Amino acid sequence: MKPLAIDLFTGLHGWGDGLVAEGWRVIGFDLEDMCAQFRVARNPDVQLVIQDVLTLHGSQFKGAALIVASPPCQAYSYRAMPWKRAKALPPPDNTLFEACFRIQREACEAAGRHVPMVVENVRGAQKWV
């Protein structure tokens, strides 16, 4: 049986494509089908679920071998710019990052084992997350 990876904020399925190529089963979650929006072919081996990541409970991923996440980066990227206006903004909202960590914690508790997670984002997010 192929190991299961959960892809939060799946977007254009970058994580999913790579994981499928390496023999994983992938379920991606996002607010919309970004491949359809941008008219890009979607890998048929990546199962897409249209659902807000904030509404997910990690216990439903107790069978996952891996969770990957790529939360939106625009707020962090803008604040990393050298402009005074960008530097004067209040801290960005970390709700989506916090949801990733909550989901992993809940998945680990439900599974009774560690479920590894990889969260990637722009360098500018490091200051805030």
C-alpha cells in the first residue's frame, strides 16, 4: 500500500506531483481548484478536496505518513520588501500557519505516533512564524 500524504493549501499540486512521482498517495486540500482557475492540467493521481483548511481536524489524518503545507505567502513577502510602507505594517495574521501546527498535533494525538510535517514558505515568513 502506498503511504498517504496530506497536502494543505495544495494550490497547483507542486508537493502532490513530486510525492506521487515517488510512489505516495496524495490528498490535497484548498479553497478552490487552482489548476482549473489557471487552466493547468491537474495530476489525476492527486485527490483534490475543496475545503477550507481552517475547518479540518487533524484526527481525520491519523493514517497519514506525512503532512505538507504551503500557506499563502503574500503578506510575508510584502513585509519583507525594503519600502517604508511595508515595514510599517502590523504583524501578519499567522492563523493559517497555526492551523497547520494544530492539524499536525491533532493527527499525532489521534494516531498515537508522530506524523511528520513539512511547512514551506518564503524567507520573509521566518521573522513572523
